[in-house]
Amino acid sequence: MSASEVASHYNNVRQTGIQIRKESRIFFMRNMNNFVKSQLINDAKARLNELNIRNPRVLDIACGKGGDLRKWNIAGAKTVVMADVADVSIQQAEERYKQMRGYPHNIFGAQFIVADCTKENLEEKIENKEPFDLVSCQFAMHYSFVDEPSARTFLKNAVGMLRPGGIFIGTLPDADRITWAVRNGEDGKFANDVCKITYENVDELGEGKTPLFGAKFHFSLDEQVNCPEFLAYFPLVKHLLEELDMELIFVKNFAEVIPEYIESGRRLLENMTGLETYPNKNLCGKVDEEYLEAKEFIEKLADGQPKFVGTLSKSEWEAICMYLVFGFRKKASQDVSTDEPEAKSLKSSQEDNE
């Protein structure tokens, strides 16, 4: 799938008002995703504070319609560069920025760039050449894994202007969990009440020879996302970023990180309505099986305790656990020589790489 096809897809995803979003089957899952992103940014900001960087210069690469602009304002960003391949998305992001409280004088400076970051040199389009303190890529980097040159170019654009000690954070489909799910489904498919995943080459999947690049799958999520995507195996992501002088800080599946983030950000989660109250008369899931664990939890509560709990439906939890979060740091010392020959091309199959 070409970058222009990705751009066309996201350009055609319509913006919806809050009332329509509340009616979505994945309303709480989407809010939980936003909560995870907020906590991920808070984590990065805390690490930068240790370096006495209080007002970071930020690159939001593959920024979409600017959904994280308010998060950057809360994080105290000094300047933010927003880049995406979809021109309509960038237009909407810039309009959202102009509607933010404090615009134009009491808000961070921003530049909005339409660029195919899998092919173009993003630095050439950035007006202010100062290095970035923080780079964020949310739910998008895997599109670049259509082939090796695209992935390498995208990652170079992401971290090439990052200062030593700077942080690169993001969210990414968990390739291992996705392949496990479709292998245990029928004919390379996994489906529940909110999402459907289909791996394109079933024979390739069954033989355990999914390629490192170009491993195409189709993902639909409550009709909000319905676009061919590509697996990005995290060990490969780590390898490519290490070649760019990055070191891994952490990587965790959403199933691991959500309980940690809730522990430190329960009030924020409540404000963002990241969990559904069970029981209630208007549950998103329409069958009892979607809430069996919540029901069992309540039944174990002692007498006198409130008989309700915040939860996600089973289908939403299964879908949200198809993702992981990561954080990398730019090494303080530049170990890679600038006149070093271009990195050797990787082998074409995951099996060969092991």
C-alpha cells in the first residue's frame, strides 16, 4: 500500500462531534487509548525534567488530525512540529491549533508540514533547525514497514534531529500478539464484537515465514479504521533504531502498562472517561459474556462495598491489547561515524533473522 493510499484513507475519515463519539461501540476504548498516550507523554516529560528540559521542542510525526495538540500544551511544549502525509488531516490539525485557548500569543509555536516521511527528507521542510527534545509517533509507524527503504527513511526522519538524551515515544500494533491471534483464528482471521484482523497471505502465516517487511494485514475497528497495514516486529524496530544511535528505555504491551498507568493516573482516567461503569442500563457490549470478569469481581466484593466497577468490555480489551508502547533515548555519545557505509540490507524473513 502506497503512502498516497494511506493519505487518501485518513483524509476521508470524517471528524465527528462528541455526541456521535459517545454513541460509538469503542467510546471507552478510544478514551483509554488517549489516556495511555497522555501517561506516555507524562513519562517522557518526567525523564526530560531530569535533564532540566522543562519546555520541550516536540516533533509529532504522523500526527493525523492533531489529536494530541492539547496534550502538548499541557506538557508545556515550547514548539511543536506536526507532520503527516495526509494534507486534509494537516489542514484540520492546523485549524484545531488555531481554535485552542491562548492562541496565538499564549500557546506554543507550531509548524504544520505535509510530507511523505517514508520517502522525503523531513528536515529540509522544517523551518527551525534546532534539535528536538521529544519525538512522538502514535499508532502510525507500522505503515512505513511496507518495505525496508520506507521503514529506514521514516525512522531516520523521526530521530534524525533528536538531541542527545532526547526521547522517542510511541504506540505500535503488537506484531507478536497479532500473529498469535490470527494463527489461532480461522483462515488467518481474528474477529470479535469491535475489531477484525485478517492476515493477507495465510500460507505464509502458517509456515511461520512472515517477512520482516511487507507483512500485510487488514484491520478494521468499529468502522473507524479499515485500511491495509503492515506488521512491525519490535525486535526489528529496536535493531533499526539502534543503528540510528538510539537505546531502548522500555517496551510494554497495553495489557501490562494500563494497570501501571491507572495506578499513577486514576483521576486523569476518570476525567477522560476511560472505563465503563458496570453494571448500568446502557452497556456498550450487548451480551453478558462481554462482562463476565467484571461480574465475578463484583460478586467477590464484601458486604457494604459499592457494587460497581470500572471496566472495558471483553472485545474492547482484546482489541486494545493488540498494541504496545515504547520509549527510546538518543545516546549521549555519538558512536556512529557519519562517514560509515550504509547499513547492510536486512534478510527478508523473520525466520532468517532469528
